[in-house]
Amino acid sequence: NPPGCDVAELPRRWPWAIRGFRWYFRRYVRKSFHAVRLAKAGAAFPPADEPVLIVLNHPAWWDPLVGVVLSSAYAGRDQFAAIDAAALTQYRIFGRLGFVGVDTTSLRGAANFLKIGETILSEPNRVFWVTAQGRFADVRERPLNLRSGVGHLAARLSRGVVVPLALEYAFWEERTPEALARYGDPIRVADHPGLDGKAW
């Protein structure tokens, strides 16, 4: 961390639990969906020499489980994800999987989110998954109404890559739905110096 940086305490992750839950969630998602499809036209995931902030929409309860499935492609990185603080209190085991609680109802919670995010993204081999809408939202909703926290977090970074991720769930010809995912073009922080939170 840079000198003078206010460092947050991160959850102590259990690698064996992460491997076990990833295996369990993959089986659970496999039973619940006809397929999880990652668009071939999506951008390639950036190399591991910079921290990555993945910014995704939040269309359904399934998002964290599908995220765990997608995260297996980057299992060599230290991964963290934002979750509602109340939910983390209810499901404490999630903390051992790298989930960090965020209170979206107060200024103190917003400040804590920025502190946690900066701490996570201070190391090059880390990934931080954030549902930028901060609530469940229909994929057709326009404008997207992203919460300001993710933009302010990106503006505070001196290095890193911001990667957009779109999720959607659709019923087609099968009894179970399809989970659809597509990564957008990575945005390197270094290529956009001086952008404020609103611009991000």
C-alpha cells in the first residue's frame, strides 16, 4: 500500500473453503441452469500484472453463484466480492470466501466501501467484484443508475483495470434457464488520469 494509505482489514480467506465452495456452486449451478454461456465476442480478461475491478449489473439472486463459476477461470488470483453487510452478517461463511460487507444506507458505509476497495486493489494479483447498481435491477432498465461508489473507487486508483461484465438470465427451449455473461472492453486506469468519480 502507498505510504499514508488508510488500510482496511480484509477477511481471512480459507483457500480450502474457496475450492470446496467453487466445486459445490459449479454443481449447483449446473443442476439449476441449462447452460452458463460466456460470449466469445467478449473482451479477453487482462493479464495478472495489475489489480482488476469487475463492475457488473445485478439482475438476480443468482449473480454471486454465477460469479463464483466465472471466477474459476482466474483461480490463481486473490478474489474478493462486495455483498450487502446485512447478508454477510447472516451468512458469515461468505467472509471466508472473500466476500466483504458493504452498508449501502449510510455515508460511513460508503467511506468504508472505498477504504476496502482501495485496500483490495492495492495488490496486482487481486480482483474485486462489485455489483455497481447496488440493488436488484431489470436488465432492460435505462438509464442504468449505477451507484456512485464504484466510480469514486476507480477515481482513487493509481493503477488497475476496470472490467465491465453484463449478466442476464433467459428461458428459451429448455425447462431451465440460460445464464448469459459477456465481458466488455477493459479500461486501464493509467489511460484515463484525472477522471473524477462522476466521469468514471
